[in-house]
Amino acid sequence: MGWQKWIAAAIAFAAAVAVAAYFRPDRAVRVATGVVAHNVCSKVFVSGLDPETVFSETIDRAGIRRLRPLLRFALDRTGKTVDASVVGWLTSRAAFHDGLGCVLLHGRKAPYVLKSDIDALKVAKAPPLLEEIGGPEPVEPSDPALEAALDHAFEEPSEPPLRRTKAVVVVHNGKVIAERYAEGISVDTPLLGFSLTKSVINALIGILTQQGVVTPSMPAPIPEWRGRNDPRREIEVEHLMRMTSGLALDETNSGFDPSSQMVYLRDDMAGFAVKAPLMAPPGTRWHYSSPSTQLLARIIRDAVGGPEQTLAFAWRELFNPLGMRSVTLEFDGSGTLQGTAYMLASARDWARFGLLYLNDGVAGGKRLLHEDWVDFSAAPTLKTDYGAGFWTNRGEHRNAKARVALGIPRDAFFASGDLGQRIVIMPTQRLVVVRLGNSVDRTGDMRGLARLVKEVIAAVGQ
């Protein structure tokens, strides 16, 4: 009977090898080291934050926490690179390029580096359309109730998960009425927005729509899908905006999902995403999907003429008109805007962006977004609480109802990024509230955000 045990052991070993070959756990681990390398690079070289603190907070997030005892990083200030590994294995490297943030390096092929003069792009040819929202120093709240709201937003619970709030800015009727920053962060510190970036992609598509270049209802202009018998030719720009394309690109943040692997293992992210097959008819199924937004980023690149033109377009048509001075846009290794997660801006600049949507796509009397764009973006998709690049309370989904019950208004909608990055837009109250931080609570500290919003509304008397 000994030979039967050997055969059973051999079969079990072969099965384990086959499973490993299919699921490639090494790729999932490399996703984790990619997250660490890229985030430490961006937050140190762009934001100017302390590397040890950034590393400690980054490895405390869900999905990476299990590897925490094994993760290591090395920062080279001369070469401006960050390496992250699992005790020396499965190393990921991110490199900083002045004015362009960080990019992950994959293999021997050098990433595309834009040849743009960033400083020249930031010199606007005309004054900002949006009026200045605050002076050079942080605005201290004059109302004790507002001060208490900020106190609550920054206080930590008695036990984990920690809130780690980095910045809060409250804008009422176009002016900052209260703001606060964590130690080491100032009015001008650019902070990583994660998926707040997706809402910026929404704005760039909205500007192209206003200019008559792109429309949500047009078939997605992706050459790889134009074959006569390719069912993906039915995917429209709106399907990508609403994440209802039906493509097999679901995001689970497991490290095994195509979204995670696209962001952290691929030079040409959109080139990876366009190869995905359909798993449902376009417009019939919703699932959160960063690759959908990355495909929109490539559509923007192609519509304006290339990588350098993308950067110039964003500054000329969006950032300079809104007076956003601290923005850093990162690009993938192919020269496509990294539209899923990697834009950095100061908390005030994120607030300025929110004001564009609060004001129905108009800045200084000039319409930047199509006249129905804001309502389109805030309208719920299918039966979800997701709109088009924004999350929304304007529907019947249980999450929307729960937020309303917590004190976030019914007509509110918000940009949302990992770890609790939020821009809450409240038209009825004429309020924009920005909260940035590193909350590892699975909801991104939604209850803390709701308390902040509720207390701010009470303080301004709405």
C-alpha cells in the first residue's frame, strides 16, 4: 500500500503546482510590493512626507497587512527610487520624475517619460475663473461648532482601526470657512487622492463633451473592438464611465484580480484592459472596475493627440481655470494618464475641483462641463449608489439611504478614494467638504465623514 501513498502524494503535489501556476500567487505578492513602492515614492517625493511613517501606514492596509512582517523598503534619495520587497524577493521599484510623480518600473524596458515643461503649463495665460477660496494660511473656524467638528474629524478611537485624518477643508458659498491639517502637512501639500482621480477623468471627458469631441452615447473609440463580429463594439463611453461595460475586469483588491494586476504589474494599463472579453451585455451589469476608467484615460489621450497633449489639456482646460496650483498627474509606463488612482493635489485644490460640480460645471461664469453633466454624473447607475465617476445619495440603494440616515444630504454626491479620501458636494447647502487621510476602516471611516458633514451643516445653519 506504500505505493498508493506515494501516488496520492504525487497527485496532491501536482495539483498544488497546477493551482499555483493558474493563480500565480507570486503576482499577488508583487502587487503588494508594487503598492508599497509606488505609494511610498509618491508620498515621499511628491508630498514630502516622512518615509518611515508612510511605509508603516501603507503596510497596515487590508490585503497587505498579512505580509507586514516580511515587507521591506529601500529609498534612494539620490536616484529618487523606492524598492519594496518581501525579505528581498519579488521586488517592485518605483521611480520619481520631477513634475510627473512616480511610475513603477517593469523589466528592462524604460517607461515613457513625458517631455513637457510642467512649470510652463502651470503659468496660466489668464487669471483663474474661480475666485480665490482662502488666504495663504489655514483658515481657523470662527464658530466653536465648526472647531468641534474638526476636533472630532481628527480624534482617534481608543483602539484600531485608526482614522489618520491628514486634512479637512470646509467650503461654504465658495469660501473656506474651516480647515485643519495633520503635522507635516500644509495648505499647499499635494496629497494622494487614489480614486478621487476617477472623478477628474469624469471632468476631462465632460470637457471634451462640452467641446463636441466625445459624447457618452458614442461607441467607445477603441480600435481593438471595432471588428465586425466583436461584441465589444457595442460598449459606449457611458458604459465605461458607469462601470457597466460587461468586461471581465471586476475589481476585488485581492491581488489576483485583473484590476490590481493592471495597475501594479503592467506598463501599458489600457493595453491590458482592452484585451478583456465580455462577461455580460454592455449596460446590464455593474461592478466596480478601475480598468474601465483607465480605458477612458486612453480615450482622452487619443482624443487630444498624445501624452504631452493630455497634460497640456488638463492644465489648460481644468486646473488653471480652477486655480488648482499643486496638482501632480502621474502616467503609466506607456505614457497614458494614470486615471485610476494616482493624482495628487492639495486639500484646497481638491475642494476647488468639488466647487466645479457644486456650481453645475461653471467657473467664473464660463461653462466648462456640458449643461446636464453634473446631474448625469450624480444620477445612480442601474440599482447601485454609483453614478458616473462619483458615488451618489440620489437613489434607493441601501448604502445611499444609510448615508442619508447618518446626516449626508439626499442630493449629495461625492468623489471617493481608498482609505477615506472624499470630496462631498452638497448643492442645497452650498457646501463642499474635503477629507483626506489613511483610514484602514473597511468603509474608509464613512461614519466619521458623516459626523463631520452633519456637524458642519448644523454649524452653518442649513
